[in-house]
Amino acid sequence: MNAYKHVVYWHDTEKVALEAPLRERVDCDVCIVGGGFTGLWTAYFLKEAEPALDIRIVEANHSGYGASGRADGFVTPTIGKDIQALVQEFGLQRALAASQAVGRSILEIGRFARRNRVDAEYEANDYLMVATDAAQLKRLEQDRGLAERMGAARVEILPREESQAVIGSPAVLGSMRTGGALVNPFKLSRGIARVVREKGVTIYDNSPCLRVEPGVRPTVVTAGGQVKADKVVLATNVHMDAFPPFRRKVIPIWTYAMVSEPLTDAQLGRVNWEGREGLVEAKSLLTCARFTHDNRIMFAGGPAPYYYGRDKRQRNMNRPEVYREIHREFLRFFPMWGDVEFSYAYGGTADVVRDFAPHFGRLGGGNVLYGYGYCGNGIAATHTGGKVLRDLTLGKDTDYSRLLFVDDERRKPPASFPPDPVLFAGARAVARLMDWKDSRA
């Protein structure tokens, strides 16, 4: 077993200069709790709409430390986990509107990076949804049928030979190309943070929120100070369970990845992969692979466990059994890369909700807002969510504030999860059920 660094690879790609923590009592128009993608995009779009707004962000660590900077970097049109369930619940037109909004965000993130000189390593390469067995081939057919019902042009499913000409894995039996991009999520989050600071937004690092005191003008309390604001936006992703209204609405599911040393020219030459597309296996608990900007291989997948007691501690990155399983999967896809050395092995938590789709809305009288529930598919959806939260914060009735993500009279907040130990047993049962469903797709 290699001596892996249990450090997030992306975090090693850019140095961080911390902003000062909150050490006083301040007053502002909007206080955002959480400096990840959701909070940063909300601040950005608010400043674009109303430049005079005084916006403050309180962040427990620094922008990009949490899920936003640990993501695998796939910018996809995915909404939560199950677009088919959204079609069944909300109808084809509302699901289509949401899907199109997230799809636009893929392109707009690239434009943002270019316009603002954010070195996010954005590559508009699409990704390949691949099947490695008969059940997954059937799922590709189902996904194609749904895409065409939602107005997509004829989507082609590539047979084995053509699929392997795109990505030369002997495990691949068929594939379907899907629009998308790849980014370095940490550099993107750090870049958005720089841009919003330049627009006048104040970010307080190392300032975890202890509580939000309700009122006509709610107060965000940290260990070092307080922020009283006209509006408060809760954008803490998997940590939404720290706030009483969301305590049982979201659970932390751990996901893991490994990143190799840069591949040599000889190693690169063994596998057809000239387009540098992302690779995603067509199953519920995803296996995915991609190149980084410096030609490392990132491979992610394996188990997605819930640890008893909502355990989010960093010690869970040291899980040798998880990395053994990921490496076995890697060799199933790429046996010709048996000599590739992996140097990084790490994990992080995704925020999972009962209906596997994002939720945005207002609490009480509307002066506390929220956005969460991306289920591990948030890079594009958080960009869309920033527009949703902009319009909800400003009290505007728009196409974004009417998207199916918004909790209103037509859509209720997600059902609650049970407490442990029932939750722990249930999470394991759901993982087994997903595996069973995938085998029979």
C-alpha cells in the first residue's frame, strides 16, 4: 500500500491567504453564512444586481476548504440525483426549466472565469456516461429517452468499439456523451472569493457561526463577534444540520477520491483519451475519472458511507479499506495503468436530503433564507442557486425564484431523517438497495 497523503489534492494547487476573522459587532444589508460556492455565487449575483449592498460572509475555515474545494470538478447539468423523479413530481416542463437553467450555468461559469481572469483550469470537454454491464446499458437507454422527451436533439449511444475509441477502457461496453466541463474546484472557489472581495464584499475567515438569533433583523453570532443584517442567507451545505430547522433534513455522506502522480508520456500513450472527457459510470453511487490540468488521473467512487453520529471529522479521510476498493475499481477500468502511482487519497462530505434534489427558500418571515441539498452534484447547480437566492433575497418574482428548487406552496421542504441508530441502519440499507436497483436497471 502506498504512503498516501490524506490531503485534498486541489488544496495543494493554490496557496491561501486568510482573511481576518470577525472580531467585532457589525451591521449590514445581507449576511451570508458559508463561503463555499452557494454563498459566494449568491454574493456575486447580489452585487451584480445591487452594487450598493453591504454584504458580509462568515466562513468557518476559508473559501474552498469544504465541499466546494473537495469536489471532483465535474461541471454537469445534473440536478441532485434523480431527474426522472423530478419529472414525475413536477412535470416535464418544470423539470426542463430547471435542467436548462443548470445547463446554462455550465457555460456561464466558463465565461465568468475568462472575464475575471480566474485560473479555474476550465475545460469544456463534455463527459462520457459509460456502461460496464447490461443493466447500465439499459440505464443509458432510459436516460436517452428522458433527454429526448425534454427536448434534446437525438442522443447517440455509442457501441463498445466507438466508446473505447473515446476513452480506451476495456470495461466500457457503451457510452453516451453529455455536455459539461471540468474545473479545479478549489481554484474556482478561491477565484470567486477574490472577485466578490473586489466588488466590496467582506469575507471573515475562521469565523464559524454559532447560532442565528431571529428577529426583524436577525443576528449571526460567531465566537468573535456578531453581524446584524436585514437578511441572512444560510449556505453551509452539509453543515445545515447545525441549525435547528434543518437538523434532520440533511445528512453527511462521505465520498472519496484518489489522485495519481503526473502520468508520463509512455503511460498516457497506453490509453485512448485524447479529448480529456470526464468519465462517469451509469450507476447510483458514481464511479468517475478525469485528468487534472497537469495530467494526473483522479479516480473516485467506491463506497459512500454514512458514519454513525453524523461524523464529519477529518479522521475519516484515513480509511485504507476505502482506498483499496477504489484502486481495485481503477484497475478494472484501466488494467494497463497498473504502474500508475497514486499519491493523494482523501474524502469529504456531501449533503444528502430525502428527495435527492436541492432546496431553496425562506424561513419564517422571509428574512432568513437557505440553499442546500446538492447531493454531490453542486458545481453548476450552486451557480444557478446563487441566482435563486439573489432573487429570493431581493424579493423578486422571477423565472429563477419560480424554479422547482424553491420550497413554496407547490413544494415542501424535504422529509426528515430519523435519528441514529435508525438512521445508521437505514443508510446502509439504502446503499444496498441502490446497488440492487442498479443491477436490475
